[in-house]
Amino acid sequence: MKNNMELFFTCSLIEYIGRQQRQRRSAVVKCIGRDNIKRIYKYSDVFHCEPIEKVADDFIRKCNIPLDSFDNVAKCRYEVPDYWTIGEVYERLIEDVSDDSADSIIDHLIEVYTSWISDVISNYNTDFYYQSRDYICECYKEGEICA
């Protein structure tokens, strides 16, 4: 399903939490866990009615996501993309490698966030996250940055 708003919100929330807690996005996904990710995805229309700061704080507390030292925002030498922009990058990639079932989407979300590509997307000093969705998907499938 293209333009999956549930997935977009879920990915943007993961990005927001990662920035707040200075955690790699893979660590955020592991802390939140599959069941909570599925809950966020399923009820994203309800969660989206509240400020993302509150929703993030609720999950940070519920999942005991600690403050760490991964601060890719502070390390960025250029304009920092907002969490909605990065959420969309993840949304598109996950859409491109999943079928439309919720379980497939959740499985692929976890797979993408815990793979090598998550650190590449999180490096805002490169232009990788600006690349076309086809290119990003091809890199992910190949397991490396394509020439």
C-alpha cells in the first residue's frame, strides 16, 4: 500500500523518539518491541490526534527507553531534516519491500530499522536520505550503497 499513513506516523514517531533519547533508531525499535510497534501502527490515527511530543513521552516511559549518546542531529553540519521527512524515507522503503499485510509491514519495519541502512539514513551529512526511493530500495536489496 503506497502512502501508508499509519506507517508514516509510526516511522516518524520512531525518529522523534530516537532524537529525544539520543538513541540509534535500531535501539529504539528494539526497546519499543514488536507488540508496541504493532499497536502504534494499528492506532496511529488515534495517536496522531495528540502532539507527537506527548505520544513519544508516553512510549519512552512505557518502554523505559534510556537517554544515550547517539546525537546525529548535533553532528549534522548542514540543515537537519525534520523527523517527518526521515519518517517518510523509512515509510517508502518499508512499503517498497513489504506486501500490504500489517504483519508483513511490521516485520519489514523491524528488519529495515535493525539493518545497516538505518545508520546510513541517519547520517545527515550525506545526501543519501534525499535519494530516490528506487535507489534507496535498490541499495537496501543489494546490501550496500550502489555505485
